[in-house]
Amino acid sequence: MSVQAIQPTEKKKMSHDDDESWLRVKARLRAEVGDDVFSSWFARMDLEQNSEGVVRLSVPTRFLKSWIQSHYAERVLACWQAEQDQVNRVELIVRSAVLKTTAQPKPKIELMTPASDGARGFGNGTGAGRPMSVGDPGVHEALGGSPLDARLTFDSFVVGRSNTLAQAAARQVAAARRGDPVMFNPLYIHAGVGLGKTHLLQAITWAGNGGGERKVLYLTAEKFMYGFVSALRTQTALAFKEALRGIGVLVIDDLQFLQGKSTQAEFCHTLNALIDAGRQVVIASDRPPSELESLDDRVRSRLAGGLVVEMGTLGEELRFEILKARVVSARSHHPTFDVPLPVLSYIAKTVTHNGRDLEGALNRLLAHNKLTGQSVTLEMAEREVRDLIRPQEPKRVKIEDIQRVVARQYNVSRSDLLSSRRTANVVRPRQVAMYLAKTLTLRSLPEIGRRFGGRDHTTVLHAVRKIEGLVGNDMALAEEIEILKRQLQE
């Protein structure tokens, strides 16, 4: 007997009450997750059978089956049990797989809960967590997003001179409602390690999924790559693309780690599709778009076309305020924990690298206080945070800065350095600028060539070797280059 004959027979086993229950379950799901999420994951899910406490649902692709199995197990069961308390298990099948077989039982895969110790299945509360509601920011995980830290919200973000614009832009994105005009798209935030990029991105996600009209998906670049590669492997790339492009706000963290031509091409298509559809995109990286060498020129251009905001280093005043806020937060769990203001001032003055080092310093004081019972003193702080007091890092030099300083030194324009002119008064400054770009930055020869008017990497290599050879014999040139280096690193 063919499968086509089996399916109608099974459908007859469902009563009118089953159909009505399924309609109410779908209504519950839509109310909980919102229209966008429901359309992405549940619109093509059908009820196949409801018998003896087992509900069988079908979806058209393996990707949808895998995604729902991983992220919606608790919710689907909870919604069914709210309608029919005798339901104790839900099975998921793939319709496309059924139609390709004949005279064989339907392939079925039980939905799995995130129960510990590898427990499988879900039913009657065994191994199943609580269902999530629209107001629960945990709905983000149901979309397949990267894990969120509950501490990283707008309320816990300390604002200072270096991050005021980035924080204001992030709040604007989080507060926007469906249908509002998008003010800046994409919002691109870049900064060094531990300066608050991830905090702002996760704050947007918490705020959006905590009651906003637009559902927010937070993904690290690594998670985006993993999802796309998995979809290619299981031949479900189309469903993956459709799901991503149905998100209200897409948040991508650590874009500098995005690798692979096919993955970058898909990211570019997704970025364009979302922006063209009026959906919001927020991105964070450790460098501005122009310095993402591995990305295609079209992606860099699209990223630069939004609002690009740099978060600067944490000033001493901001570090002090961050430390005070963290002490207040720690007291919610350790009421007797107290750090005198002179100690906070000392840490703010000496631990200058980033916010994570500040957290580490306070954690050490807290551990020492709790484990030994000793009060926090300045002497204790000096002893505990010695290895966090790092030498001041040299300033990160940018190619644009090199071009500007060299042009000023040799009385030429920046456009002269980028031009094809071959006169002596332009060639030498251009070679010096290329040499400095190679020695003071981490940029590759092809990237330097691209930033100097689209020149070939061999031209850059020739310039570097030329200046290296001259410096050893021309003391005046060597002194000029040292002066330029000092100006760039001040």
C-alpha cells in the first residue's frame, strides 16, 4: 500500500474535537511567540494523528524538524497539555521524507527536552522545564539563538563619555516598534575586548524579547556559521534562509570571526534582504568595517552605510562607576561584602585594560573576603590585583592615520598618496606610508595595497623593501621615519 493511501486513513482517526484542539494549540503558540516567529516555525506544521496520549505532528523539511525538536519541545507539549491533559508525548515527522517512501512506516523522531543526563522524550513533567511566555526573555533561545547572560541588560550598563552614543543607539533600536521607520541600519558597534559591545547587544535582545513587538535573535558569528553549514549539510539551506529573514531584529556578535566564502555570501544576502525589507540589523566587531579584510567589499560597503559607532577605552571615572555598580550587584548575593571607596579608587586607577579585568579584580576581593573572613583593605587589593596591572598598550595605529600624518609631513595631499602619480615628490612619501602601514599595523600586503588606491601587493612589497634598504644608509630618512612613528603612537 502506498503512503499516499495511508495518510488519508490516518487523518480519519482524528475527531472534530482534535481539529478544534489543534486550532487552539496553534492560537496559543501564536500568542506566546508572536506572528513573526509563528510564521517562521509553525505555519507549515500539520496535525497528523492524536491517539492514546500521543500527538503526531508533521513539518515539510528536516531543518524545521531539527530546529523545533531542539528549541520548542517544552512549549509544544505544554500547549497541548493545556488543551488535553491526557497528552503525554509529541512525535515529529518530516512530510518530505514520508512522500519518498512506499509501504514503510512513517519515520518519526521524538521531540527532546533539554533534560539533564541525556534524558529523551517529554511527558507529564518528567525532565521538562517550564513553558516560556512572550514576556519571558528566554523565548530567544527558542529561536535558536546563542546563549544570553541575564546580567547583561540596559539597567546594568554603566554609561560614560566613551560609550554614550553606542548606548543611546542601542536603546533606540530596542525601543522601536513594528512599523516604525528604521533610523540607522545596520547599527555597527566596534571596540576592543571587554569594553561593552556584547553587553549592549545582549541588552537589545533582552529588551526586545521581554515584551517588545519585534522578536530579536542574537547570534555569534560562530553560531551563524554553524547554522548555515548544518543547513547545507542537511540540504535545508532554503528553510534556514527563510527563517533568518523572518526575524524582526537580527543581532550578530564578533563579526570578525565570520569565515568562508559561502558563509560570507549568505551573510551578505541575508543582510541585504533584511535591510531592504525594513528589518533591523545590529552588528558588533573588534574593528571598523573598513578593516575587516576577510569580508567581501560589498559587505564592507553595506556595513559602512549604516551607523558605525566606536566604543572607546574606559576612562578612570567610568571604571570607578563600573566598580561601584558591581559592588552593589554583588551585595544582592553577599550582603556583608563591602569595598571602601579608596580601594575602588585604587583599582580604577591601576586596572586600566578593560571591564573584564575590573570584574576579575572585584571577584578576587570577594573570594578573599568570603573564604578568609578578612575585611577588604587597600593592602589586600594591592596584593590581589598585582597581575592585572598591565603596562599601557601602544596606541592602535590605523592606515588612515598613517596617510594623514605622512601627507602632512611631506606637504602632499592624501589623494596624492592614493593616486597613480609617479612624480618624485609623491612616490617617496607613498613608499614611506606603505612601509609604516606594514610595520605599525597588522594589515596584510594585499589589504595595504587596496587602501592605497587599489594597488597590487607586489607594489607594497617593493615599497617596503625600498625603504628598508634606504633607512640603513640614509640617516635623515631614518630620523624622519622615527619622528613619524612617534607622532602616530602618541
